[in-house]
Amino acid sequence: MNLAISVASIWQISVLYGLSKSDASHQLKLIMLADTVQLLARGSRSVIMYFQEIATLPSLFQEEILGFGLRVIAGPSTMMVCILIANYYLEKLMQEHKKVPTPLRTAC
């Protein structure tokens, strides 16, 4: 499962990189950074869990401090990605709204 999520993250980072060439929005760069942090944390945690002495389900939440720290990093970075995506689309929506001319109002 971790491999599938990592492949999807790499694909997302590559798509965002291509999009950032045509769109200079700072949110795209921050999303790429947060996705890269998530990918590195997920990969590092997988390596740590692989080399842990007992890799059974009960020991999953009894991991070492480094593995726990990497898991803690993943939560806020996921929230950050969601917030940045929402901000990016709100910014695009606002730009489109500003392009549309408002109808002239007549005095009553």
C-alpha cells in the first residue's frame, strides 16, 4: 500500500512541476514541497518499520521515537496540502471573477 501511495505522490509532484512552469502560483510550489516532505517521511518510516525487530500489527503503534516523529510529520503536511489546494482554487476562482465585467447599474 505504501508503494502505491508513493507512486501516486511521485506522479502528483511531476504533474505539479509541469503545471508550475505555466503558472507561477506560490501555492503550487508549497504543495510540491509538502508532497515531497510526505514522500520522504513515508519512505523513511517504511525503511525503519522494515528493519524493526518485531513488525507485527500490535507493534505498529509501539514504534521508536523516530518512526513516531515521521508519522507525526505526515499529519500536518496532509492538512497543509488540503489547505493549499483550496487556496489555489479559490485564487483562480477570484481571478476569473475579476475578469468577468459587472453589468452596469442604472440609477432609480
